[in-house]
Amino acid sequence: MGTRLAGVAVHLPERQVSTEEVERRVGPFLPPAGLIRRLTGIDSRHVMRDDEQASDLAVAAARKLLADTGTEPGDVDLLLFASASQDMVEPATAHIVAAKLELRCPVMDVKNACNSVLNAIEVADALISTGRYRTVLIASGESPSRAVRWDVGGLREFLRAFPGYTLSDAGAALLLTEGEAGVVGCGFTADSTQWDVGTLPAGGSQHPRDPEFTYFDLDGARLKTAFLGLGSGILDDTLDRLGLTWDDFAVVGVHQVSLPYLDVFADRVGVPKDKLVVTLPEHGNVASASLPLQLVTAQRMGRCGPGDLVALVGLAGGVSLGMVVVRL
């Protein structure tokens, strides 16, 4: 027995904000018209309502998934809230999600920036494979729109805030159960010396109250260099260990921060472009919900289905790189 991926669902807020609207909102420094689209390839992103929280996005996706799979709340043995976002520092957002879903099971948060969902899959697989739990619900609620800096006074501030203009809100949920092996294998690596490349510092012991630290602060050029510095070794090693090549997959999901970097990354690691599922232009960078969104999109398009192999490749601040291989 192994770990079966019983289902996946996403929730996207109805409100979409165009790149033109984003450019008009930034000020008093005014970026050149069309710059954000040219550098990212993003046309629009989703923004949740003012009265919504990250937990609400996770709950919306989870309710859809539980309904689609015919799973009762009492069937869930463990809830993992896996997200770069959170409702508050304490308690774990998993408790808030569980309360809204009326779950009565153990819960915990799994947090590793945009790789949070991938890491949660690895945790769930390990716990199910050892017999500790039988049915694990992974829920993600990403709310990065709350931490975007709009008031920028000059070019330097604009560049530090720039990655925030790619970000989008979303919810995602995955149900993993005991069954025929669906999670074929995983592989992860990290270079934690690069943790300061991208930060959202507020709320912890370093900056508990200063509102200046409530915005994303990222060095895009350093982040790209850090990702490239990780190389493709962990991906090559994982494929070799599983006896697979990129050609064996129906689709390959890759976390997407910009279209130019997606092309660079795919070329560098050898992923055929026709295997990619490109969601970035319409939906923006939805952080850890990116890979579930790509999987749902590929299934809806008929590009993958039962029995197919899919690869989910994640890149995250911190920085980390990893891959999960699943047979649907």
C-alpha cells in the first residue's frame, strides 16, 4: 500500500486585477507603461475580498474537494495547512481552517514559502505510508495581495517591491489517502544561506510591530541567481532513482514566477516545453497554490488523467527546490 492522490481542487477569487490597473496604482514613482507585463508575462491576477482571510480561500477549495470526492469531515484523520500565507502568527492557521470545516482531527501548519504544498505532500506520504494516518487533507490559502507595497518613492523601492506585483490570491486543496501508490517519489534540496533574498519580516521576533516590515521585500535578480545556483542535481537524481525521464510524464508542473524565467528554467533542467502547463498570464503567481492550479488546469484540458505520471516541480524563497512525482 502507498499514498493515493484522491483529488485536487482550487478556489480563485472572482475579482481579477489587470496589470494595467497594477501599474496605475503604483506611485508616486511611475513605472514605464507596460513594463510589468513585458518582464513577467502576467495579464491579470486574483484578489480576495477585504472581508476574506487566507483560511477562507483554503476552506473554499477544501469544501469543493470534499464534495467532489464524497469525503465526510469525519473521514479526515489529519489536516495540514500548507501555505506561505497565514491568518495570524498564533495559532496555527490549520486550527482556523479546521474550525471552519468542522473537522475534529489533529492539525498542523507546514510552511516553506511557495514549496509549502509540495512539502506537505511529502509529509502526508510519510505519515500514510507508515500507517499513522489513512486520510490527510492538505489545504492552502494564499493571500499575498495583503503584503504588496504600492507606495514607492523611487526606482530602488520599485525594484525591491516588484515581485509583489506578480502575486495573486488563491486556495487549493489535495486529498491523500491510503491506497495504490500514487505518490511515486520525492526529492528536495535547499540553500538556506540565501534566506534573506526575499522576506516578509513582520510579526516575528525580529520585527514584531513596525508596519514598514509588513510588505514583501525581494531582490529579484539575486533570487534568480540563487535558484540557478541550486542547479538541477536534485531533479536529475530523483528521476534517476525512479527510473524516469521527462518524456515519461503527461505534464510537468513548474512553479511560475515569470514567463521569461519559466523558459530559462525549463531549458536549464531539460523539461520539454510541450509538457508545461502555463497558468501565469491569466492567474499570476499564486505561490504554493501554483502547482495544484496547474494540475487542475491540465486535468480540465484533458492533458492528463487516471494512470498518467505527472511531475510537480517547486521553487521557493529560502531558497529551496524540489519535485514530487505522482501517478494519477
